[in-house]
Amino acid sequence: MSAAYHLLGFVVLPLWIAAGLADYFCHRAARISANAGTPESFLHLLQFSLVGLPVTLALFLKANSGFFLFAAVMILLHHLVAYVDVRYADGARKVKPFEQMVHSFLELLPITAFLLLAVPAWSQFLALFGLGGEKAVFPPQLQMLFPAYAAAILVAAFLLNFLPYVEELVRCLRAAHNKG
């Protein structure tokens, strides 16, 4: 197993999950249910989905040109939604420096993961741009290297990211209902 996979699996993904949880606690401390509310919370779940889908697929599919194209589009959409999120939040509440730092991790770790995944699949990454000696492969190709690791990452992301963001949305919806 390459060093890139080790860094990705044992440093980048756990850091990313931890940053997502830290972001949730920042939102809770900022009491977004009382200010930015449901729209901001929805944007958080959308961002989670945009990067969660390629991460999940990377656990089960071979990294080929099609995967890299899909992941790049999802990362770009994630960054677009992150911009909309911060712009909206900045108008509705104070985004404190620590939360801004957490956002830095949440913006850079998807790109880091993408690039680390590209290293062992460099020929397919290059083929996406018509470079190198290999032909680009676009159809999904099943490849599950470490089922126990995949399960651990998915459970951690579900428990430490998805469920907290759903709780945040429920709290925001409840607060909006109580105001109305």
C-alpha cells in the first residue's frame, strides 16, 4: 500500500471528520438556530453530501478518469456552496476566527484527499486530460480494498458528521416553528 493511501486513510480522512464535528460545535456555540437558521443548516448538509458522495464512492470504486472527473465536479460544487454558506452566515451572524480556521480545513482537505488519491492512480488522472500513455477509463469499476476500514470511515462520518448536522437542522426547524 502506498504512502499516499496511508496519509489519506489515517491522517486526511480522520482530520476531515474531526473538522466537520468541530464545525458543528462552532455552529452550536454561535446558536445558528436563533440567527442564520434553517437555510444555513441546509447548506451544511448539502456541502456534506457533495463531498460525502465521492468519498463514499472512493471506498468502493477504482480511482479512474471517470471518478476523478466526478470528484472534481463535486469538490467545485462544494466550494461554490461553501462560498454561498459563508456569505449568507456572515450577513446573519458573527463567524468567529476559530470557525473560519475550521472552514479552512473543510475547504482544503477535500482537495488534499483528491490529490493523494491521484498519486497511486496517476496514469488515470493524467488520462483525464489526454496526457500520458493510458486511455481514460470512465465507467465505474468496483474495487474494495479494505472492507473493515471502509465500514469504520462510513460509521465515523455518519455518527460524527451526518447525525450532528441533522440534529442541527432539526434544531433550526424547531426554532423557526416556535418563532412562527
